[in-house]
Amino acid sequence: MESRRIVILTGAGISKESGLDTFRDPDGLWARVRIEDVATPEAFARDPDRVHAFYNHRRAGLLSEDVQPNAAHAALARLEAEWPGEVLLVTQNIDDLHERAGSKNLIHMHGELLKARCLVCGAASPWREDMTGDSLCPACGVEGALRVNVVWFGEMPFEMDRIYEALAACDLFISIGTSGNVYPAAGFVAEARASGRAHTVELNLEPSEGSSLFAERHHGPAGVEVPAYVDKILKNGW
Ligand code: BJW
């Protein structure tokens, strides 16, 4: 059991108890703004100021002192530190709460709010300020070619080859705080199951879209369910 490999997928629900909004809950972001106004390449081409404003607001929120990693983020960092095999954390979240909690083997498949990407030189640079149409690229110095380094609808998520390899080889797949509405992440449970070896677990406030595909399900707040599940597998496996 010691060398068994774990892949964990997280979504916005894991950061809800840290004070960040989810997308599709009744009080979520998509109840207040339209996807097609802020989260597509076409929206950015049409009205970059609006898209910058949406992400500037969320970046300022993420950097406020009130927003800190919660018990679920901490439990996943502990799992990575204490599990004798590989733990790969794949997050759809663009916040940095997993890193702040201590997770290291981490893929941000939908990008990072605290990075800017230059449309001229391609560099992704750390970025903590508001971004405008006049901002300068820290790498090449060109003005007015920055966008937030996130993945919008219609764009390819990051590091997909590495993620699919890990899913095909894993023994345990855990999905946390995601509604299962957005592909390719919503298809990861089926990818993990395809090997015939992986145990699959959903930890979410409520059943997700693909809940019936998971062999084991625990429904409740991530701050309760994730530490409890991590304790369990560190003591007894699954
Ligand atoms: C709690 C909790 C608590 C609350 N504790 N839980 C038709 C069919 C199939 C696919 C498509 C289609 N048409 C288009 C597509 C593709 C499209 C897609 O999936 N569209 C669907 C809407 C149908 N996908 C794409 O375009 C993606 N790219 C792509 O497919 O490229 C081609 C490709 C093909 C094959 C392989 C590889 C690539 C790109 C998707 C980009 C998504 N971008 C966003 C914005 C990112 C930047 C930003 O943050 O602004 O990513 S959208 C948004 O949704 C964000 C999230 O990461 C993502 C997922 O949301 P998440 O995390 O699941 O949040 P919620 O709110 O939906 O759910 C929260 C859950 O938490 C809920 O269940 C709550 O109950 C729970 N919860 N509190 C535990 N305390």
C-alpha cells in the first residue's frame, strides 16, 4: 500500500470556507455576472477593461487579510507530506490557498489569478496589482499586452498530458468541492475509473453532477469532510 498513488481534484467549494465565492451556487459568481461577458477570449477582445475589472476585484479579494487557507487546504498539505506514495493535487482554482497551506506537487489547470500572461512574449509573470490596458509586461517591457493567466471557456487547460498520465496510473482519485459541470475536469473520475484499479471518492457539500460515478461519497463542508477523510486514509488506507 505504501507506494500507492493519489490524485486529488479540487474546485471552488474547497475555498468557500476561506471566504471566496464559488461559481454555480445560488450566491456564486455566475449569478452576478455572465460567463460570456468575463470568461471567454471573445469577451476580452470585445471589452478588456470589463474583464480586467472582474479579475482586479477578485485579486484584491484574494489578497485581503480575511482570506486564508482553511482546514481542508491544510489537510491536503498534510496528506502530501505524510503519505509514503505520490500525491498530485490538480486544482481548478485560480487562488493560491493550496500553496499557502503548504501543498507542493500542484497543478493549476485553470491558471493563476496572481500571474499575468504577456500576449507578445508569452511569459507568465507574478502579478499582485490591478491590471489595466496600459500595464507593462515585467518580462519584455511591452505595454498593453497583458491578460490574467487563467483559462477561459474555449481555451485549453494547462498540463493536460501530465494530468491524464497521473489519472491512468492512480490508485485513489478524490474530487473535492466541484460541481462537475466543467470539462475536461468533470471527466476525470471516468478517466481514473478506466484503469479498473482506482478507488474514487467525492467530498462535496452536495452530490455533484457526476456523483453516481464515485464509489464513495461524503457530503458536507470541505472543512469537516476533508480533514476527516485524510485522517482516515493516513491511519487505515481506503
Ligand atoms: C462546497 C462548499 C463547501 C460549496 N465545502 N463543497 C459541451 C459539452 C461538454 C463540454 C463542453 C461543451 N461545450 C463547451 C464545452 C467545453 C467547456 C465546458 O466544459 N463547458 C461546460 C459549461 C459545458 N470547457 C472548456 O471550454 C474548457 N476547455 C476545453 O474544454 O478545452 C478543450 C479540451 C478538450 C479535451 C481535453 C482538454 C481540453 C475550459 C474551461 C475553463 C473554465 N474556466 C473557469 C473560469 C476560470 C477562471 C476564473 O476563475 O475566473 O473555471 S469557469 C469556472 O468553472 C472556473 C472553475 O474552475 C470551473 C469549475 O467550477 P467549480 O470549481 O466546479 O465550481 P462550482 O461553483 O461549479 O461548484 C462548486 C461546488 O462546491 C458545488 O458543487 C458546491 O455544492 C460545492 N461547495 N461550498 C464543499 N463549503
